[in-house]
Amino acid sequence: MMDKRTPHGYMCMECNKYFDNKNQRWKHIQRHHREGYKCTTCGKRFAFKNNLSRHEQMHQGPPKREECPVCHKMVRVDLQKIHSRIHTQRDRFTCAECDKCFVSRASYEHHLKYTQAHAAVDILKYKCSMCDKGYRSRGELRDHMNYQHMGKTQHKCPICGKVSI
């Protein structure tokens, strides 16, 4: 592979196209001149391994969740160890309005911005008719209704767009 930049950019030796940088050329070669990675379940091919991994998760269904014994949130099994840290680490950010504590600044700021008691009225304009909780979009409200009140979750494949419940 020619690694020197020409006045036109980096050239693909297989089709003579030019690219602004090596990374663009490499992605082009993976996508157009290589076999790629094949899903063993359905046979679909992907240019990049991370796209195949994401696709394969669709065949496995939603990740298993278990209830946290401390806060009673439903947490993905593979993230339980990380989640449990919020209960063992010292709280660093406390909300002055409701005394809720947060381990990270990001979670504290998210709380201030989106918690119904603190959020600006126009941010949470989609209200749940069952519990009066507010959401930023119709999609978030729909997901809340399905998960919290109807006991179902919806999963959409990022590759083909198929939806499963």
C-alpha cells in the first residue's frame, strides 16, 4: 500500500481513488475491497468487527437484568459491579433542593436538568398520564410507558431497523 501522500491525497492501490487521509483510505479498503466479518447466525457481512459485534447482540436478545439490592434499580448483569460502586464510594455531589447524593458531576448535572422538580418546564413537556413524570420527547415517554407501566421493552436493531418486543 502506498503510504505517501500525493498532491491528490492518499491513493487506494486497488481502484485508484484518492482520500484526504490514511484513515479514510483504510476504511474505504475495508468496506469495498475486503470480505469483512460474517455473522455466523444469519450470514450478514460487516466491514468492521465492532459492527458485527453490535449486530450479534441483536440475535441474543436484550441483556439480562437483575434488581440492585441497595437501590432496587434493574441493572444489566454485566454492569452490576460498576453500578455497585455508586453505593460504596463516598457521595460527592448533593442536591441542595432534595438532598439526593451523586457520585459524579455528570449524574448530578443530569439530575438538575431533567428531574421534574428541578427541570425547566419546557424541557420535560411530555407528561406520563399514569405517574405524571415528564420527558423530553414522545419517544422517551413511549419507552417509559412500555417499560414502567406495561412491563415490556422494545429493541430496535441498529443495522436493519427491525423492532422486537
